Amino acid sequence: METERIKITCKDNEKLSAIRYTPDDSSRAVVIICSALGVPQQFYSGFSIFLAEHGCTVVTFDYRGTGESKNIGLRGRDIMMQDWGQLDMDAVMDEAIQWGMGPIFLVGHSAGGQLFGLSPQSKHLKGVILAPASSANAGLYPFPTRFLFYLMWHLFIPLLAFKRDQFPARKIRLASMDAPSGVMKQWSKWAGNPDYLFSRDSGLDTSRYAELHMPILAYGFSDDKYASEKAIRHLLSRFKSAEIQFHFMDVKQMGIGSVGHFGFFKEKMKTSLWQQTLKWLDSHNQHAK
């Protein structure tokens, strides 16, 4: 397996830092990993290596304004969350198409699973794995999480993002790295609506979500405070043309300790959920050929 750092250019000429994992033998599929908000691409290296060792070309990347994709000339207050889907994910999908290394699948983690439908190139995806991803609105969560999220989206984020370029997500322990303030403000605005980014108030054309004809494998975990079952189902309901397979798992019955919002990508999943995901990829890869 070979690991290579590459640059991917978006339509507006912004450059993204990416890592490509290439298998030793011929590639049977390309897997794009779209990260959660505030999570660096290196977090997904273990899962990426696992897939590459099983014949998949994998690409991870940092969204504009984050991690290694920070551009000194681009102010954080000018970066919107929709840019991550419409421009960044779109550029990575287009790049993957040019490689010609097999049918293209996408793994979406949290925001990564919410935004990919904004990319025009998403119509070329052969399948999607959500691990996990959900809509963001306080009403989709049980108390007291509902109350805490309401305060976060309606009070703390707008206050801390005010007149800043970078939102101090790391300092307040909301994420492992800071995020552009423009992204955080748009995220909190979407979260204030029961329909999240699918609301008319968002000003976005989200019709593509309902038109995506593809298989979707979605995971959810009972101890995930960021993605409740109700919130996951709310997002899945937008993919009206997709063939959806949803596994909501009781973590206590799994017998592997906590999973939460980030545990799917940890090494302890190598012999269980990673293998299950690989089998799903293989089965739908055959259909894609």
C-alpha cells in the first residue's frame, strides 16, 4: 500500500490538502471519506489503511479553512458550510472520477454525510456509508441533550463566532480543531429550523438528495449523543430514491465498550463493523461493474 499527499483544486481555485491510500494491487473501488466538522483527516487513517489493504483506493481531505487546507488569504468568516459540499466534496469526487480506479463510494461522518448531496458530482456515486450522520435540530434529541444543543446552536455559537475568523471549537472542547466562523454560523442557523439545511430558509437547492438512486448503509449507536436515532432517520428520509439499510445498534449488546459518535473509525471495529462494511462494499461493487 502507498500513501501519498496530494492537492485537489476546487472550481473557485481553492486548494485542499488530501491523502490518497493506494492498494498494492489493482484498485477495485475508490472510497472518499468526508469527515465530521472539526475532525482532521488523519483521524480516519486506520480505517483508510484497512480499506486500502483490501483493494480500495481511499482519499481523505481537510475542508477549506480547516487542518492542512487553511488558506491565509481566505477569511474564516467568508467560508460557509455549504461550500464544503458544493465546492470541496465536489472537487474531490471530480478528482476521483479522473483517476479511473473503479466505482466511487463515499463514507460520510456527521457533517460529511449531511453535505455530500449538495455536490453535483454526487450523482456519480455508486453507494454511500453513513457512520453515523444525522440532521441537526434540538427537537430531534431527548432531554437534557435537547436543551444543551438548543443553547449551543442559539446562544454559544452565535456569540463565540461574532466578529471572529476562526471559531474556538478546540478551546471549548466542541471539536478537536477549530473551524471557520462562517461555517459555524451557518450551521447554527440551519440547526434552528426543524428541517435543518433542507428548509426553504436555507436558500439551498436540496432536490438532488431525493434524486440519488444508490444504496446507502447507515449506522447509528445507542450511546451517540450527537446522532440520535430520530435525527438519523430524519436525514435518511431525504434520500427518497435510495435503497437504505439502517443499523441502529445497542452498544451494550455489542459488548465492545463505548462507541459514541467517533468509535466506528477506531481500530477495535476492525474485526466487526469494518469487516461488515467491507462486505457491503464488495456486494455493491459487483453491482456497479
